[in-house]
Amino acid sequence: MKKLLLSTAIICLNANAIADTSDQQWHDTVTISKEGAHCVDDPNCFNRYHPMIPAVATAKPGDEIVFHTRDALDSDLQLDSIADDLAAVDLNLVHPMTGPVYIEGAQRGDVLAITLLDIEPDQYGYTVIVPGFGFLRDIYTEPYLVNWRTSRTHAESDQMPGVRVPYEAFMGSVGVLPGETEVDIWLKRETELAAMKGVALPPEPIGALPTDVCGPEAPHKDKCLRTIPPRENGGNMDVQQMQIGTTLLLPCFIDGCGLFVGDVHYAQGDGEVSGTAIEMGAVVRLTTQVRKGLGETIKGPEVEGGAQIKAIEPSQFYQTIGYPLKTAGEVPAPMQYLESEKIANLENLSEDLTLAARDALIKMIDYIQREYGLSAEQAYIIASVAVDLRVGQVVDVPNYVVTAVLNEDVFIKPSER
């Protein structure tokens, strides 16, 4: 009889009990999913900036927002892809962004604080050399592709034997939509730069999404900004220190801010010198807060962080030192728009960080080739995903210093193979 009563009591307790802690929730989760194979098939995806792009979801400050993102090229690349497949890549489709999301209570003039909670990587990523793009585009003129198998711990590739790149994911692109004032200001300054033969990408309606806002027949086709350059709204900043746990501050230019995420990087060196990191799609989780009125003082992206920078520092490194030196008669690609005879004839430029970075990078690529037996293209890819360009000093005229720091942890030791 006692056994029967005890069994009955246990059954009653189980019937009335709360299952476990997973039943307890204190915030909502807002998920922006992917639909279709590409951005053009997806109502939650866009690839231009304009204030008239409508929000696809609404979230409250404190909600967890989940973005399902696409790779930077919106590509059909796969693990068995080859360099010839890069010919099918349409750069008009760069970058597919997930969103935008309307943040309740946020107004123009506020600051949106975005804290990155987690990044779940896809199982595939890629790094490419695209002709005409990248820091050394005048040296590396042929297409090249490395396919990576990615996980929560590291990335490996058949095209990069003996290399294991640690998981250090971040949002390559994250930002808010500009207002009409910002569109006009940014277009003006970029148009003026283009008129002086500087590199500036004008609005391009072909391939622009959403079609009804930015496409060839759309009312704003001449004012929808490209996503390649970062601006005061954030966007394609490619700053690897914005790791999980950091908080990005962005001024809001429209009510609701228009938050978006895309172009997630599995890993990247400071500089992203080949033009790409380890590019991938991902699931990004973040939360937001609104800091009222701070847009008066915070005019562009700023970041709050803790020990994240320490966590991505190498345990073993090799460093090259670069000065603003070049060969007489040479005009490096970033300086060609200046059309200066002085630049062509000089071997030493004054206070030039771009040339110093180029010098350090070329020396580093030489080191990787001779030390690890990699080809020039492989070494350039390694530099893009695992070499940090850093400013040494900007006072010792004329030779400012930029260093290139290689994370030698990416090379698998014989004992680990």
C-alpha cells in the first residue's frame, strides 16, 4: 500500500512540475532567416544602402536577434570549386546583407549599441584572389581560390596543406541604414574622388536589391550606395577585433536604425590583403541597446571590448618591418590616380603608411614562401587570413613604419600531424 501511495505521489509531482530551466525566459528572440538560394530570392536580403529600404523585422532593445547570413560574394562556390569558377562571380551582387531590422524606440540622433553573442559558422568557407582587387592587385593578377573546411575550432584546406587556421569569427559587415542627408553627403564626396580618378564605386542599379528601391527601374537607383566601402554607418569595416563579446556603437541616421549583418569572416588578418578573408555564411546572434542622444558625440563606429584582443593574439609570431620605399620608376596601384611624376621618380616617399604597409607585406610573403615552401599565391592567401598589418610609428620622418605580423600558430607542427 505504501509503495502504491509513493508511486502515485511521484506521478502527481511529475505532472505538475516545470520541465527544467529551459522553460524560463526573460527576453524574446527575433530570427531573420534565409530564403532561397541567393539574395535575389530572399525577401530578407539586400545589397545596397538607402533609407527607403523597408525593415523586414522589428525587435526591442534587449531582444536576442538571430541573423542567418550569406557569404560575401553571394556565390555558388563549393568545396570542389576551382579558380576558373570565379569567372561566374558577379561583383554587382556584393554584399548580400540580412535585414534590415527596426529597433523599437531608436531614433535618428541616438546610438545603437550592438553586442555580439555568438557566431555559428557554416561548414565551408573560401578565400580568393580576384584580378583587379586586393592590396597587391598589380602583382597578383590571376584568379586563385582556396576552399576551407570550417568548424568551431579550426579551418583546413586541401589547397593549403600543413595549415590550420583557428576559429576567430566576426561580422565583416554590420551596420545601420543611412538617412537621406548622409546619402547626399557620401555620394558627393565619393563622386568628387572618382572625378580625380580615385577608386570610388558609384551606384549600380544592375544586380541591386531590393529591386523596387534600387534596381534599374526603381526611383532611387541613382542614390543607392554600394556596400563595399565602410562609412559612418559601419558596413564593410572588416575589423577582426570585433569578436564575440564586444559591443559596437553606431549612430542612428533613421528612426529604428535599420540594423543589418552580413559578410561574416571565419578568420582574417588585419588588412584582409588579398581582398577576402575566410568568407562564409553563418548564424549570428546579437543583442542591442539604445543610448539616447549620443549621436551628437559618436559620429561613426566605435567599439567597447575586454580581453577579446588578447584572445586572438598569436603564441608564436614572425614580423617584418616596412618603410615607405619603392623602386625608382614604380607607381604602386593605390597611388596611380595621383598621376604624379614626383612619386614615379622617387625611391623614398615621405610619411606614407600605404607604401610602408606594402613594403612590410611583400617582405612577409617572401618569408612565408622561403620558410614554409608555399607558392606566392598561397603566401598571399595566408597573409590575408593570418597576418596583421600594424602601425609601428608615425613620427620618425620620413620613414613611418608598418609591420606585418604572421601568426605562426597556423602552421601545423610535425608532432601534430
